[in-house]
Amino acid sequence: MRFGDSIRRDVVGERLKVTNVDETLDEAAWEIFKKYADQDFSFVDCTSSAWLRQHPDSEVFAFDEDFLWMGFTPFQG
């Protein structure tokens, strides 16, 4: 709950940006999902990956190694 509250505060404070999925992002995510069908990636992970590929200056904050496997460097804090 504290983590979720801090994210909501940061969004309000404009430190974080909430992005809604549009058709282009959804299609890119679907292509990644199909490409890695042999892996256990969620569609949400694939959507995040597609967004990150469109915004290469962004950092990944994740609790699993899926993004490492996809070639992203996680946020180091």
C-alpha cells in the first residue's frame, strides 16, 4: 500500500507518467508476445517492453528478470 501510495503521489507530482495503451503500442506488444511465445512473459511485460523500446531513455523498475532477458537494464536507484 505504501508503495502504491508513493507512486500515486509521484504521478500527481509529475515525477512519473501514466501512459495509456493505444492501438500502435498494443500491436507492438502483440508482436513481442508472439516473438517470445516460448517464454513465460505476460502480455503486460510485453506491453512495457514495447513502450520502453519507443522511449529508450527510460529506465525499468521490475522485480523479475524478464526485462533483463529482453535486453533492458533495470533501474539501479
